[in-house]
Amino acid sequence: MTELTCFKAYDIRGELGIELNDEIAYRIGRAFALYLKPKKIVVGGDIRLTSESLKLSFADGLRDEGVDVFDIGMTGTEEIYFATKNLGMCGGVEVTASHNPMNYNGMKFVREDSKPISGDTGLNAIKALAESKPWKSNSATSQTVPKGEYKLISNLDAYVDHLMTYIAPEKITPLKLVVNSGNGAAGHVVDAIELAFSKLNIPIEFIKIQHEADGDFPNGIPNPLLIENREDTAKAVREHNADMGIAWDGDFDRCFLFDETGEFIEGYYIVGLLAEAFLKKNTDGNKKRQKIIYDPRLTWNTEQIIKENNGEAIMSKTGHAFIKERMRKEDAVYGGEMSAHHYFRDFAYCDSGMIPWLLVAELLSVKKQTLSSMVKHCIAAFPSSGEINSKLADPSLAIERVLNQYKEQAIGIDYTDGIGLSFKEKKASSSFEWRFNLRTSNTEPVVRLNVEAKGNVALMQEKTNELLELLRR
């Protein structure tokens, strides 16, 4: 068979009808079963119009290898993470294309205990098997093993019960929250949390927009990282005088927060907030310093907050597989990426788009501060550029050009992920500190730049423009 181009570095993602279809999903199911040799697998799918059929084809492939399949229906990715661990499954698969265009779909895999399966931990081996075997669905070949069973189940109640363990209900004060599911998979979980709040008399009011799951995505693909996708949430926050806005991507493994004025808060500053939340929760009677994992793109704010709260800051290469592996190794309580992926030890070291906003809602109640006031000083102390992508003919050459230009002036160079350089410059009687991280994309000829400074917005902007000019020369 020709090469399956839907296999990427961390998951499966492909254009429908060209790179991914039901027949390919079936083959991947057979290959997944052969590689992992599981007894039982849990599957789910997001709201995309092709997710159900791809999921069932994948499940048929599993069953033809004798694997029992437990289907939890329309889900977000983290529901599969939770179900795999909670139900003692040998692995789990979510059919999702997250925030990719309408004509795409894909799959995310985990093995037992929700450990990720990516390129160097099995995905390439599954690809080789799927390409090499002459499998066809609904073929007349005799079954060499008894066909596995298929069962439709629900794990929603257990999942929501677990989410509620991250907050102390008695601490929650009245709040009004705008929630925007983007017509993706998050709505049914929000409804279940709302019901749980009602039973516990937690005084949170939800203003729901784009709430109904709709695979036609009438309001566009849910991806709040795109500036044009933020205004509906921001407008609703202002109109309803809400305390916070929350928006999710399609499979809701990432959540994005807006303050009470409707201002979007960069994920970098949310990492600091959640690090503080966990370190404060873990101080009572616990002498052991809690470890926090963070990515190298933007670091100073996170490092300072961890230090102020007596935690241990540990830097990891960007990407869910690397963060999860490092968290397991260090037994870290929390890991955060500026891209709005947040990972939790008690959530099988996996990322969740529901736990972050629950923790922030509790912080709003406990601190009795607005969200804008909680992050205002951090944004002023460590202004940042946000991630700026440049599509280049030769990314490696561009990075080498930047490194040659700046390395002599740098007071520190870090190679954890791409290059990270920090500087201390003196101008007149003042000194200024700034740093940048530059890394290439795993999947396209793109260089990603992040710049931050200490207390100096003008310097941050000046250096950002300087670097972009050199990169794009």
C-alpha cells in the first residue's frame, strides 16, 4: 500500500477522502491492535460529521483482531484520557481534528494509564503495520480470532465527579461566566458541570453562546487562538457584565480565558496563575516542594511565581508527549504550555480544558479580585510578544543567522527546544533585560518566535521587530 500521510509526529491528521477515510481508519484499527495487543480499548469522537463513521471503522479493525471496544460516544479528547485510566482500559482513541479545517479529521492515541503514543513511542510502528498488511474491511477472509465485542457506555458522571475534586465548592462565591463551546464538543460537559454545581448549591451562572454541538460549525472552526474568533466571547462578557469568559477549541483539550472587560488573556500568564493555585493548595502540612513543568518559549513570569510560592520550576521541551513524560518522571503536580495546554498529575498527567477554568473560578472567589487585576502586574512585569510564526524557505538557515548575530551578546543560551537566548543591556544609567526563544515547527517550514522583557514593553516590541526583520531577510 502507498504511504499513509495522515500519520504525523504526535497523532493522525489528514484531509478527508485523500489522506483519511473509513478504509484507512479500519486498517489503522487493525494495526493499533496488532502493535498494542490490547484486550479492551475505549473510543470516542468529536462532533465532526465524519467522526462517527471513522470511529466505527477503526473499532471494526480492533474487533477483527479480537479486541473488545467500549464506545463513550461524542466526547472531547480529555474524556478519552480520563476513561482510559478510570476504566482500566488497555488504551484509548479519540477521533478528532481539533481546530483543523472542515475537510480534515484525525485520531489521538493513548495506551494504558493514558500514556501518549507518538512517533517515537509506537506511532511509527503502527504506521508501518497499517501500510504493510493487505487488510480490507468487510472482506470474506476467515476470522483467525474471535471477533471482539462492541459496547456503547457512558463515563460522563465519573468524569464530572473527578473534575469537581479540583475545587472546594464551599469556597465558590457567586460568579457569572460566559462559556463558548464554538459548536464543538464542550457543551455537554458544561451542562453536566452546571447540573453538578446546582446539586452542590455552587452559585455560578452560565451564559452559553455557540453552545449546541454542530459538525457544520456555523460560526467557523472553533479556534480561539485566531484573533477573529474571539470577539463573540468578548462581546458576551461585556454585554452580560460577566466575571470571566471561557472559550474552547473543537475537542476542548485547550481552554482560553477572557477577563471581566472581555480582554483575551495570553496562555503564558494563565500558566503562572495555575502554578500559583496548585502551589497554594499543596502547602498545608506538606513540606515537600511541589514541582511545576513549563515550556521554554516564555518563562520569566512562570519561574518567578513558582519561586515566590516555594515550588520547583522544571523546564521541558514543548509538546504534549515531552511534557507528560517529564511530569511522570518528576511526579510534577502541574505542567503548563503557553499554547493553552494544561496538564495535571491527578488527571493521569494529561491535558484538560475543563480543570483550568474551574481552578481560576475558585481563585476569583478566594482572592476576591477580578481576573484582570490578578494578571495585570504579571503582564506589566513581563510583557511578551506572543508566538509569531514566519513561513520561511529555509528555517534552519534563518535560525543559524539569528544565533550568529546574537550569541556573542547573550548572557545565557538554552537549547531545550530550539534556541533560547537571554540578554542584559545597559543604556545610560539603566539596565534592561530581555530574552527570546526561536524554534521550528515539526510539521511545516515555519519558525516560531517568542520575545519577552522585564518591565519594558517598548524594548520587547523593539527586539521583536529587530528579530523578525533578521529572520525574514
